[in-house]
Amino acid sequence: MPSKKSFLADQSTLPWHAPGLVAGVDEAGRGPLAGPVVAAAVILDDLNPIAGLADSKKLTANRREKLFDEIRAKALCFCIAQASVEEIDRLNILQATMLAMQRAVNGLRLKPALVQVDGNRIPLLDMHAEAIVKGDSLIQAISAASILAKVHRDRWCEDFDRMYPQYGFAAHKGYGTAAHLVALNRLGATPEHRRSFAPVTHVIHRFSAGQVAAATV
């Protein structure tokens, strides 16, 4: 008999759906150079529909904010979780993303019978799950999860911008834009920059080399 771990690892190939509650899961923040990766899990209420759900990247910031509040008010349950920069650097960004998704699902007040995850990978869970490419455009619960994760992370970036305004986090949200790279190379890395990401690693090494050179003069 196959082990529980191997069974769960293959669960995305199951050709049927168990009856019961369905949770949608998505993440935000895999690509940025700084900050946590955020995941959300949502179980929608079929009797309390939400109009306008879509991939969060295709919505305006104002529309995402409004839907964020509506999802929280109308969903049967939801959970927003994250993996820290330290976990990203220790585990790698893919495994940290899986960890954040696992935390989001496990944090739901109600246990789903099926978890539908945006993308082509699923975290290790103790219920049936399937990965759906472009699920944030196809499955409403995943769309809702993408909105919760995106708004939560954007708010984190805005809060961090108030601590480090010279980096411009409110504008670039941690992504490696030209303005962000200029600030990073001029000022060095903050405590929330991901040391395992190449542009940050390069800057840290350059600043460390400069400090050593200055100390030997």
C-alpha cells in the first residue's frame, strides 16, 4: 500500500471530487525582492455570491480593496497566512510558498473536502487537492483567494514604506523595478530583503566588501 505522503503527493491526478466544501487557494509575492510571501484560502458561500471576482492582477487597486472587504464579509470562512523572509531564504521561495499555502488551508475554521490551488503545484495537505493552471481566472474561490493575498501583501508593502520611505515600497511593492534596484544599490538591503535573491545577494556582498576595504585603510 502506498504511503500517505505518496498518496497526497499524487492527489492532483484524482479524476473525481469528493462531496463537501471546496476551498480556493492562491498566493502573492513570489517574485519580489523583499517581504513575506502571502497565501490565502477561501471557502465561498453559494447562497451569498460575490459579483466581479477575477484574477487580482486584472483588477484595479480600488476594486481589489472593495472586494477584499466583501469577501471577508460574505465567505463562509477564509484564512490569510504567510512565510517570512527568513523562511524564504532558508527553504527557497517555492517551498516557502507551499508552507504559506499549507498554513492558510490549515487555518480555515471549516475543513474543506477539496482544495483547489492556482498554478501547477500543491502543498502537502490532509485532504484532496488539485492544481489548476490559471485557476485565479477560472475558479471563483481561487479568484477570491488571490484578491485577499494580493491586498494583504500590498498593505504590508505600504506599512513597510512608512518605515523605509527612501526605497519606494508603496510604488513597486518589492518587485525588482529600476527604481527599487537603484535604491537597493545606493542604500543597501533592509532587514526584509530576501538574501537568497540574486540582486540582494550581490548588493550585500558589495557592501560587505566595501566595509572590509574601508576597515583595512
